[in-house]
Amino acid sequence: PKYIIQSNQMIIKNLNDADTGSYLCDIIVMSTGENRPFYIDFLVVRLPKIDTGLFISPNNPKVGDQKMTITCHATGFPQPTYEFYKSGNVLSGVNVDAINGIYTINDVKQADESDYSCKAINIGGSDVQNVRVDVKVPPTIEPIDDITDAVEGGQERVTCTAYGDPVPTVIWQKQGLPAYTDGIKDSGLEIISVDGNNREDAEIKTMGKVMNFASITPQDVGVYTCIAFNVVGNATKVVKFEVKYKPNFDTDYQEKVFFGWKGHTANLTCLVSANEIALIQWNEQIDNRTARIENIPPFTLPSLQQFTQFYLSSSSLMVYVSDENSPVFKDYICEATNTMGKASRTVTLARATSPGAPTVEVTSKLSTKVTLKVQAPTQTGGLQVTGYHFSYSPAGDTVNIVDKDIDSTLGSTIVELKDLKPNTDYLVRSSARNAVGLSTAIPTSFQTMDVSKPVTLNIVSPAEGSEPTTYTVQWDEPDDGGSPITQYIVKCRQVQVQGGPDPTQWVISGDIDPSYMIQKSYDPNARSYTLKGLVANANYDIRVSAVNKEGESPEAFKLIRTSQGGKSQTGKGTNG
């Protein structure tokens, strides 16, 4: 049985929460037989038990966090209250929530790192759990000078030291380049790691990286960034590395030969890298001696241009060429100087000439048009070829000569000669052109074709129409075969196509209209024709041909699709 009455007591077995309550003890006075009831309030107590350990939020607290909490949850009856301890010392104040078991730390500091305890208490006893709070410290980079000044050929060490918990990783990176790894680089720069713990708080570790420049060069100039990082944060420090160095010509501009010609003013330029910025003067050789050039004809000396942010200075020597045999065609010396030293470069003013002859190939012959492929000459005369000149006429005809100029700087140029006579021998003389003049003309002979039917048209209108019930088919100016075009024939029929959304992959897969709707335009100058009354969002097979007195050209073919919209079943056409 659960309840056992024994002597003057009641024993309750298998005690549980339901046994809490008020119990009646009925006392009988034996001498009088009087009944005296007596109530006893009985409370079943459960000892506190912290069942899930202590919960820290955030789980990786770091210096600078606005808030950190330690939460303690215990079971027991009556409901336990809570006490918190830091390094064995009881904590009190508004930060302790004794009812809900929460201790709050505001504005987390390194000093908050410690051993903490939570004690859950009720009238039956207590339970204690401990936890270590490890406050992480984001990296801090110790002060470094913003600018480091060095001298070409000297040695320099730049150290970046950072501290934090856990120990930070430290790297150096030059602007525009990947981060450096430890070791010696191709430039002679050595990256060295320096670690240790020289701080009062042993939890905070230091790490350093040294850039060791054994022999400084101008290429070491730049902006370097020290980056320190660990799991809770990062820090950066930018250092500008200045190097004083003597002038050099190691720049993107490497032109050493310049060209001039009669009536032209040549621009000789040199670009110098130096820190401090270099001053530049121009010299020439006269009677085996070096003479400084003054700002008098035929020379002009514009003001020196300085680009201090790039350590560059630029100077031009303007030389006027009065005639083809001018003595100005020779070497000139660009001399650059600063407090670190000097450097010079010799440049040449050479005589420019007209270019060599082009190479000409006839690639297509029709009755009234010929296509030429023109290759630029390999001999340019020192200047860029800017175009070509063509003179052509029927063979032996010295009166009806046609001149044609083409501007082109391409290596290969396509040229069309139009309005020729059918079945006629022609002679074309071709010259290349630069700023000096024309090359020697080279002759090319060809014979045009006899009068024929028009050549197949080239349809240029897009495959995807912009209107639902109309479509304007357009074509290039046709070759009429040497006989005037009298009409155009335009055919269309609705078809089924396959090949997906790409019009270049369309092929006819079936007929909807068994025959073509045929339209004609009698305007010989027409370059388009508008088909009307088409079905919206439908595919059409379109054919266009040209007619002259010799007959009809082969049909040009185009598959098209009208846009979305309403439908119409009547086909009509309009000239364009």
C-alpha cells in the first residue's frame, strides 16, 4: 500500500508531486471520547537540478559586443532562484535576474573573461554549474607611419604588428597585386613573420609581418596594405611607400624614332619617371659637340608637363621641316635630371616617305560592278597608311577616267567599282596614301561580264516582324546585270517551321498555303515592299526577284515570322 499507518505516524511510499497537500490527523481523547481533528500541510520538495548546463549568448563573445548573457535553467520544486558568481565572488545588482536565471554583461570587455558559476537554490538544497567565458578580441594594428620614405639602392624594413585573441593572421598586400606570402619575392622583397606574446594579458597574442627591402628600386613605390584578421574581426592599415630615385625611361612610352616631312612639324617626345620629378632639356650634336637646344626656329620647346602623382614628367621637342633635305633629320638627346642623378635617351628624327604600292586582287566581276580586295603595303614610309586612290577607265581610254578615293587604316579593304560598262576591258591604277603622299600606282586589268539577268537580291529585313498583319521585306541595291530593272516580283506563303527560337535555324516543316501569293512592283528604284493582310504570329516563306529585259534573277529567299496580334486572311502588297 502507498500509505502505512504506524504508531503515531503515517508513512507515504513512492513519494511524488501529487502527494503534496493537506492531510487530516483525527485525534481521539480516550478519557472523554472527544474527537479533535488536526490538519497537516505537506509539501513534496524536489531538489534543484541544472539540467542543460549554462548557455552563453553570443557563443563567441568579443570585445565591443553590446551585450552578452549567461543563462541558467534548473528544475526543482519549489521553483529555484539563482545566484551567479565570477571567479568565486557573488554577483549582484540589476544585471542579475535571480528569478529567470540570467546574468547580463553590457559593453563586453576583455576583463569580462573569467570563470562563472550559477547556483540554483530552493528550500531543499542547491545545484551548481560552472562555465568559462572566453572573450575574443578583434585584431588591432599597432601604429605605423602613414608614409615611409626611402632612397633607391638603400634598405628599409616596414613592420606591421597586430594583437588579438585568437592570435591574428597578418599579411601585406601591394595595391593591384595578390597578397604576399612569406619568403623572398622576385623583386628582392622578403616577407618575414614575427610572432610572440609580450603583452600583460597572456590571452591576447601578437603577430607581425615585416617587409624587408634589401635594395630599394623605383618599382617598390606604391601603396601597401597591412591586413590583420581572426575569427571575430579584421583591421587594416594603409602605408604609402615613397622612393626617391634618379630619372629613368622605364615607362609605357618607348618611342625612339619619329618621322617628319616637308612642311610638317614633328613632335619628338620623351617621358621620364623620377622622384623628385625630373627636369628635362634637349640637346643636339653639332661638330662633334653636344649643344643645348634653344626655343628658336626650327625648334619649339613647349612647357614641361609634370604628373607628380605618377612620378612622371614629359617634354616635347617640336621640329619644323622646311624641305626634304633639311639638316634636322638626325639624332637628338633627351636629358633628365634631379637631385638623385641624371639619365639620357637618344631619339631620331627620320625622313618620312610615301608608302609602297598596295596589293590588289579582283574578287568579283559582274556586268557593271567589280569588287577589289586591297592589302595595305608592308612599306609604310614610317607613317600610317590612311587610304587609297583608284583611277580607272576602259582600256585605252585616256579621256573617261574615273578617280575614286577611299579612307581606310585597315590591313585589308574591300572596294567596289560601280557603273561600269558590260563586256568591257578595264584598267585600274591603285595607290596607297599616307600623310606624305601617294605611292607609285600599280595597274590591274579585268573584263566586266556581258549583259545578263539581274543578280540575286540580298534581303536585309529582319526575320522577326514588328507588326502582326504586315511585313516589309527590304533588300540592298541590286546589280542589274547591265540592263535596267523593270520590275520586282514578291511572293509569300504561310508555312510551318521547326528549329526553335533562333531564326538562323528555321527550316520549313510543312505547308499551310499550297501556293504563293504573288505581288509585283514596277518601281525600278524600289528597295522594299510591304505585304499586308498576314496572319499574326505566323511564319512565311518569302521570295523576291528582279526582272530586266534579259529575264528574271534567281529568287532571294527569307523565312520570317509576324508578331503577336489579330488575324487577317487577305493578302495585299504596297511598294516601298
